[in-house]
Amino acid sequence: MNSLLRLAGTRLFYGIITLFVVSVVIFFAVELLPGDVAQQILGRDATPETLAALRDRLGLNDPAILRYLSWLHGILQGDLGASLVTGRPISDLVIGRLGNTLFLAAFAAIVAIPLALFLGVMAALYRDTWFDRTINTVTLAAISLPEFFIAYILVLFFSIGFSFQMSGPLAVIAAFVLLALLRGILQARRTGETSGIQLVMAVVFLLILLNGYFRFVPLTTEPMRVLPSLSRMSEDANFGERIFNSILPMLTLVLVTTAYTMRMTRANIVNILSAPYIEMATLKGVPPARIIFWHALPNAWAPIINVVALTLAYLITGVVVVEAVFVYPGLGQLLVDSVAKRDITMVQACCLIFAAAYVLLNMMADIFAIATNPRLLHPK
Amino acid sequence: MAEPPLLEMRGVRIEGQTGPDWLPIINGVDLTLAKGEVLGLIGESGAGKSTLGLAAMGYTRGGCRISGGSIKFAGQELVGATRADLRLLRGKRIAYVAQSAAASFNPAHNLIDQFIEGPMIHGLGDRATTQSEAVALYDAVQLPEPETIGFRYPHQVSGGQLQRAMTAMAMACKPDLIVFDEPTTALDVTTQIEVLAAIRKAVSEFGTAAIYITHDLAVVAQMADRIMVLRYGDLVEEADTRRMLSAPQEAYTKSLWSVRTFEATPKPASDPAPLLQVENVTAAYGDLTVLHDISTQVQTGRTVAVVGESGSGKSTLARAITGLLTPKQGRIVMDGKALAPDFRRRSKDDLRAIQMIYQIPDTALNPRQSVAQILARPAKFFTGLSGKALYDRVDDLLALIDLEPGLFRSRLPGELSGGQKQRIGIARALAAEPRLIICDEVTSALDQLVAEGILRLLDRLQQELDLSYLFITHDLATVRAVADSVVVMQYGKVVEDGPKAEVFSPPHDPYTELLLSSVPDMDPDWLTRTLEARR
Amino acid sequence: MSDPIDTMVDQAPLPIDTETKLRRFWRLLKAAPLSVWFSLVVLACYAVLVIFAGVIAPFPETEIVAGSFLPASAEHPMGTDALGRDFLSRMIYAAQNTVLIAIVTTLISFAIGGFLGLLAATVGGWLDQGLGRAVDVLMAIPPLIFALLLLSIFGTSTLNLILIIALVDATRVFRMARAVAMGVVVMEYVEAARLRGEGLLWTVTREVLPNTIAPLMAEFGLRFCFVFLTISALSFLGLGIQPPAADWGTMVRENAALISFGEMTPLYPAAAIGLLTICVNFIVDWLLKISSGLKE
């Protein structure tokens, strides 16, 4: 147990060091500017006086190290500085936005991760069957399509719907997919490969497709057809309203994240299933269920946890684009706006928060991987 | 003797898939096994022995399929049987012992849980009884601390112990047949003899039939009642062990048996000057000392064999001599002049004088360079040849190693056999015109016939070019064949060092004694005798 | 002086597969699944658009030729955009812009990351440790976020975009190139070269590099997709390729308002992005599957 704690402690230590170094990088990246921040803000035709005044106000005349340390000091006390553009304290704005983003990300994670793990395991178990191949193709498409594309498709399917006349190309694609599914189902029935779960999934997919046309589940409220594709999150919306307003962005995130995670899970499980000790279990006559649960799974925790952590880290980046599409008032949207306005202090603060979350997640993944390694749990 | 055979395989055909093609692995082999009989399956690598052994359980590895023939176990047809039927047989009536025990045990569970899994699934008893049976079997295979070793995890147990634990696990359900797939190939000789003893005891005690797969002729002579020789998926010969050993019929079988008779050309009695001297070398990797005060020497034109088991430090000694590992103490002296400890500080002439040939031919040659390129580079680098002179030199080198230049110049390593690749490795060393060649287990990865060819070549080159060899190996038969003097190493120390005749005749250092006596003979009674002698 | 056993076993040269590599590749190609053929055709079409954009597009890239948001017609098969420029023409020019920029970026990132990765693996020691730590730190910041940070500092010109994304991507290429090279560097033929006294340059370029090309090629395809998607995402956010240059991501953003009216036009450029990425992924997937077969 001692070596375990020591290793975990080392990882923790490295994680914190990394955070510090990242903060240094984020802060000092600004120093790379040719010219200086004041010049950037006021533009080319600023007079020397206004430049000097701004520099003074921003404290740019102090040496960089001092500025970094005071910035860091402020952060550790919860003060993220002031916006370059509005001058208002960043922390006030960030807290609310961060909360929204976390809500969205958590919501998406809770749905996506179990779904992806389940699909990944199923695909690994039934590998090279039509089920596996279909899932592989669909997820490959999902991770290849830009998030905004998926977002808008969802808007079309669930919010706005589309009339028959302008759905030409979509109809072609949908028909193609339906035919492929049908062929797959018939083939599976012939070779006896079907399992109930796979049929259920095919039906669900069909229903979603048809919803675009018939809108069984209209996620709109009359009369404005655009709601809630542009989420309206007021400060004191109650929980139910929050969920309702977040469904479409959440769904987008879920789709992309599930695809990504499912592929990683599948790869890891296939890797484990081809290990010699699994072959040995087969040769001992162990039934398939026990092979999965008693032999494979205990060895799968570490890679699966790794996958989950990577997924959560991936979510952090995915959130940015999704928030932009749905104009969701989260941290990602704030970051994008700040970049457009060259509000550098705001950008630094947002980047730091995102980076911190990323580092923390990776660090936890490392620690969990250590904690589930049988060689470390039972040392020589 | 009208009892039906336990296992009856007729006309078995197995194919394997590479890319879009299906290629044959087994071409219509017949195999019969009676109850309690031990059948040895020998052949070189690629003969299909493992595939055939697994087929006895109705199992094929991924990418393989049984394309013809019948496999009957106790009258039940296995080809085309349902998975459920096969599951009932496997583990319960037919068991398997794999080559690598470390990979075949699940790292997440302890040994005893994996032992009792078999009997529990097949409904052969409750947990308590099975556990006590496990302890009894662990004792039967002579594992230390049989009561508690089961509660250890695979990584907490040594390789030889794991192999015995796997044998015990195979016996858990008292099967009728056990397939042993090269169980001792990866083990040192001193460990191997214990595992062989354990297997033989377990098999005879329970009257289990066994298929013993190996490429080692001496081992199969100990374990099997009957021997089948396989080559490229075909059965070459089949006979009782004693008859096959004394009077093999087929040319191929004869060639396998005669392999062990090669002896290097005897050297003149003169005592040549020492070429290389290792003086009190101590070396370490970080905190771990791997060589302790090693001193030895190699004389011009002679072969020094360095023999030891895994962890003895023999390969590390080679690295210290070539300068890849800087010794903490001591020095390497060549022709009376001390060599720089780090190879980066050695002159070109110094680097050229010592060349190395490696164990695994596949990793020793750059797969993207042709034979001509591989040989031309050192020739050009060290002897400054170019143009036509270089071209001719490459041809000369190829002729030296008995390969036809026209056929082999433009080939890539992927288009060569293992033995040919090793020959190119030798030629590459020769291209530098060295004085000393370090052969690091150069025949260990080759089949015995091919290995003998390499040894003959090395012997001839030594005669023609007055080369000195430092021959590193774990195989005592090779040492007997090629060495002029022998250095025995254990745990980074020199245990014995002297002319071959002296080292191989008593009195011995206890470790040398152990090592010599653990090497299997082709005599079927060797194991029994040795175990008796040790008691 | 050859021994009879030698002749029997060793000197007979192995029959070389008479099938040349090219013919084998063609045979594998013919057996490839439908998705691969589809992808190849699509990629060929894209290539044509990229190279001949100026010739194929009916209208110029940035010229206003009609009223805004006109529906599809014979003259404007995809209608016009918010400013009255021909949508189809802009789509075609966008192919050229986006794809070329993505290729250049990927090439730069490979040059930097690949070279450093091979070097780190071959030299080892402090260079490897130092580069590894630096890359670890750079990779600790999520790529899109890091790109946004640098863009906010340096501005959103095309050159900045290329350099920033190349830098971010180079870290991933470094990791991968280093991992592949590490597998090669432990081979004995590299040690044999070292023992000869070969210089660093020779070792890296003649011993290590040729044996790492195959996995690196596959990785190129994947990195291209990542770079391409990132540039499109940034353009969609308004921070990538700047107007009036045509770019698929930007076109989606500019015309997003149409979605709320149930029009699908803004999805065409988005679909174009997705289609390219999907096809490259299909091909890379397939190449990875057959590469083990080809190596034999």
C-alpha cells in the first residue's frame, strides 16, 4: 500500500507543478507580443500619452515576474483580475458562466459516458459483426463531422423540423442509411447473430430519423420556432427549465463525445480480449459471461478510467463550439467573445480555468490507473 | 488391447489467413493417442506443432480454421461441435499448459482462485474441497509453501514456479488428456529440470495421457513414450521413443538427430598471445551492480565461450567490452593497449577491431536496406573502399558466407530466411576486418539444423581468417562444440574459467556441477537417473 | 567447401513473391470495402476542386453578383449568401482555401514535430527529457483553448493561424513520432550503426527514418483531419480565416440565420467539411488494416 500512496502522491505533485508551469505559460505568452498590450488595445494611432496612461493603469511598468506573482497571488485568493475591455472584475462574470458550463458538461457526461462504455463493450464483444461495423461507421462519421454541423442537424430534427419539399438530399441519405440497416438486420437473422439489444438500437435509430419528418418529439414551444435552439438561461431558472433549455446543446455534446469514447473503449476491450490469459480461460471451458466479468473486466478498469478521463478532457474543448452555436451563456462562449475583443486578461483567466480542469482530470486519470493496477495493489 | 483410443485425429487439415489468402498449416495429419500414453510432437518452428496440439481440443487461434478431417476425443467428434459441447470438454477432460505461464495467468486474480475456477464451473466439488486438492497438487509439483503459495498473485511468483502452478491447474479437474505446449522452452536449464520432473510425476501419478510439444530433442526423449516428427504441416515419421532415437528412418529425422555431433576444428597446442584482456571489470546500471570484478582473456585465433543462465551478466559483459556500458572499475585491454571505456571515445581502428553479431536476425538487420547496402557501409566506413573495389568486396563477403552474390545482393532482409539473415550479420562483422568477434547467442533463435550450419561457418572463418571469438550462450551443447576455453558466470561473477576439458571434467564448482547435470541428454533414462542422483 | 546440410537448408534462396508491391496494393484495393472506394472518389473530386477552383467556379469569390439570400435557381444552384455573392462559387473557392491551408499547416507540424520526435528518440538522455517535459506542458493546455489564447495575443491573420495551429499540432506529432522511433531505436541494427561510429545525422535519416515512414503516413491523414476541423471550428467562431476570403466554417457562420427559416443552405459547407474528414478517416482506417499485410 505504501508504494501505491507514494506513486499517487508523486502524480499529485507533478499535477500541481504542471498547473504552475501552465499558468506561467499562459501569463508569459502575452510577453511574446511584439510591442505591448497597451499598443494592441489602443491601436496604431494612439498617442504616447494615452499609451503611457494605459500602461500605468495596467501596471505594465512593473517587471514581468512581479506582475506574474501578483496575478497568481490574486488567483489563489479568488480574484481573477479585471477585464481589459469593460474594467469589471472577471470573477463576477466567470462564476456564473462556469456554473453553466459545468452544468452542461456534467449533464452531457452523465448521459454520454455510460452509453459509450456500454456500446464500446458491445461492439468489442460482437466485433466484426454487422452491428460492430455499423457502429464503427456511424461513430467514425460522428467524430469526423464538425460539432456545429451536428448541432444544426439536431436543431433541424428536433426544433425546427423540416418540410418535405426541401428535404431532398437529407431524404437520400436517410433512405440510404435505412436500407443499410434493413440489410444488416436481415443478414443477422440469417446467420443467427441477432441479439435483442441490437434490434432495439436499430429501432431507436429509425425513430430518431422519422422524428425529423413527423416530429413526435417537438422540442419547441409555439409560437417561436427557434426556441430552445437559442437557449435562454436566466439566472434563476428552475432546474426543470434549465434542463429543457439545455437539451439540444447537451444532445450535441453527447453525440460527439459518445462516438469518441466508444471507439476508445472498443479498442481497449478488444486489446484485453486478445490477451493470452483470455485464451487460457477459453481453453479451460469458462463460459463467455464469466470471461467478460471475472477475467476481462478487472483488467479493464484502468484503461476504462483512462478513457473516461480523456473523454471529460475532450468535453472541455467540445463545449466551446457548442456554446457558440446555441449561444449558451457558458465559459466557452465567454472565451470566444473575449478573443474576438482582444480582452487579454479575460482570455487568460478563462484559459487558466480550462487548463486547470484539463490538468486535474488527466492527473486523476493517472492516479486511478495506478490504484487499479493489480501489480501495485499486491506488491511482491 | 481392444480399448478405443482416447484421441483419434484423421486427415486433419488446418489453414491460416494472411491478408485475403488462406494458406495451409497442417496438411492431412493422422494422430492416435491411447489412455495414459505420452506422445511427443517435435519439429522446427513453423512445423505446426502448436496448431495441432490446440486442435486436439477443437480449438484454433484467430485467423485459423479447421478445413478438413475428423478429431474424435473419447468417441466424440470435435470438428463442427457446438461451442457449448466444446466447453464441457475443455478444462474438464482435456487441459492445456501454455508456453508462457506469466501471460496465461490473469494478473488480476491470485493463483488459487484461478485453480478452483475449473472444478467449480464443471461442477466437480465445493470450494473447500477443491482448495485442499489444490494444495495437494501444488505439493505434488514440488512448489514451495504449497499451503500459502496459492494466495499469491502471478507477478509475485517466479517463472519456473508459475509453470508448475499452471501444470497443477491443468490437473485440477483430473483430465484424461493434457496438451503441454513447449512448457520449458523459455526456462533456464536448472529450472527446466525441476519442471520436467514435476510434469512427469503428475502425469504418471494420475495416469493422464499427454501430448508433449517441443523442439528440443533431448527433452522429448525424457517425457514421451512415442514421438511424431512434423515438418511444414506434414508428418515425417512416427515411432516409439527408443526405436526412433536409435534407428530413425527418414532423412529429415536423421538430420535432426545428427545435429548434436558437430565439433569445431581442433586447435594446435601452442599458447598464443592474449588478444583481449578483461581486467577486474565492475559495472552497474544505476544502483544495481551487474558485473562484479570480472577478469578473463581471449587469445588470438581461439574461442572463449561465456556460459550462464539468464541474469548471469554474460550479455552485459559484451556491452562492457564494446564500450556500450562504461565500467565503474577495471579496464579492457587489447593488444596490450587499454581501450577507452566509452565507445564514443574509441578510435576508428579500435572500434573496427571488435565486432558483434546479434541473437535475433530479424532485429539485427535494417529491414529497409538491401544486403549490398548493409555490407557496403561498414566496408566503406572502415576500409575506405569505393566504386568497383567496394562492389567486389561485397561479392567477396557474400562468397565467404556461402551465399551466391548474384542472388542475394539486392534482397531485403524480409526476403531472407533466419539462417541467411544471420549469415549476413556475420558478413557485416567481417566487412570491418575485425580481430575479435563477439557472438551474442547467435544460434539461440535458430532451428537446430540451421544453427549447426552457422557454427560450421564460424569455425571455417576462424581457420581462414585467424579470428578470435567471444561466444556467449546458455546452451552447453554449443559450448562443448565450439569452445577452446570456457567461462562460467552466475549473478555477475565468474564461477569458473579455464580450458574446456578442465571445466567439463570433475572436480567442479557446485554451480557448474548443477549446470552440467541439468542439461538433458538424448538418453530416455537421463531424467530418472539425474533425479535419483540428486536425492 | 559447403556442407551437405547447409545446402539443404540454407543456401537455396527463398522464392521471392513475384508479385510486385504495386500489384499487391492494387489487389488489396479491389477487395476493399465500398466505403473506401466511395472515399477515394470523393477525395478525387475534392482534389479537382482544389486545383481547378479558378476555372470551375462560375462566379468570382468575393464579388457581389445579385441580391442577398436568393433561393436556388438555374443561375445560382445554391442561391446567394448574405451579401449577394454566389454560394456555389464561394463553396468551390473555400475548398481551395481551407484544404490548402490545412495541408500546409499539417506539413509544417510534421516537419517540426516529426523531426524533433525522431531526434529525441535517437539521442535520448537530456534532450529527450527536456523536449518531453516541454511538450508535456504544452499539451497540458487543451488545443483549441491554447489556439484561442495565442490568437487573441497575436491576432487572427492567416499566417498566424497556420503557425499557431502547426505549433499546437506539432506536440501531438512529436509524441507519436517519438513513440514510433523508440520502437526502432532499440533494434540492434541501430546499435550496430552506433558502434560503427556513425554520426547522429546518418543514424536518424538512414537507419531510423525509413523504418518509421509507414506509421507516420497514416498519422499524417489523421492529423490533417484534426487540423482541418480545428481551422473550420475557429473560422466558424469568427477567429479563423478572415472574410472576405471564402471558407467553409465562415460560410456556415455568415449564413446561420437561414437555419431558423428551415433552410438547409448553411449546412452545405458544414457537410463539405464533414464529408472530407469522413473520407480521409475511412481511407486511413483501411490503410492501417492492410498495412500489416503489406509489410510481410
